[in-house]
Amino acid sequence: MIRDVVTGGRYMQGVSGQLSTYVNGYSGLQGVGNMRYNTSNQNMEVYDGTTWVTLNMGYASVALSAEAESLLDWAKQRRAEELELKARMDQHPGLKDAYERLEIMKALTLEEETKEQK
């Protein structure tokens, strides 16, 4: 029986049912609260003093949030693009040279922007 699902972090989400089964408190009757597994209907049951009551069994689902899935899809696509670029640079030295120059320009402009902010 699943009582609740608790997830941590903003990228996980959990869903669980809010069903409950009322079991009579001790009423002086023998056997109240006894449990059994009913093989005929494949359910857990508890004795309430009069009848065997089927416990509501909930289903839980834990998944990544839509934003997390979107970020993972983006990362997967970006990795594929980078692997393709690396393969092309291995085949074409001019492309590798241009890429290295781009990285140098990015580093220089970042350094310049950092100095301006101070």
C-alpha cells in the first residue's frame, strides 16, 4: 500500500492516489485489524470486526518534470552536434583552425567584458 510519494528537487515530480480505507477502531470484537492477502482477488484485506475490507492500493508515478526532459533533450542534441563538429574538424584542418580562433575570440571578449564591469 503506497501512502504517499515524496520527490526532491525541482526536476522530479510524483503523483500518487489519495485513497484511504477506513478501519474501525477497536470495538471489543475479536480479530479487528487482522490482515490477510486474498489470493482470489489478489488484494490485501483487513478485518473490521464484521467483514474483510479490501485495502485501496494506490499507484505511484515518479518522473522528470517537463523542463528537465526538455533540458536533457537539448543536451543530447548539443552533444550530437559537438561530436559531429569534432569529426568534421578532424577531416578539415581549416575548420579546426577557424574553431580555435573562435574560442580565442570568445576568451578575449569575455576578458574584456570582465575588465569593463570592474
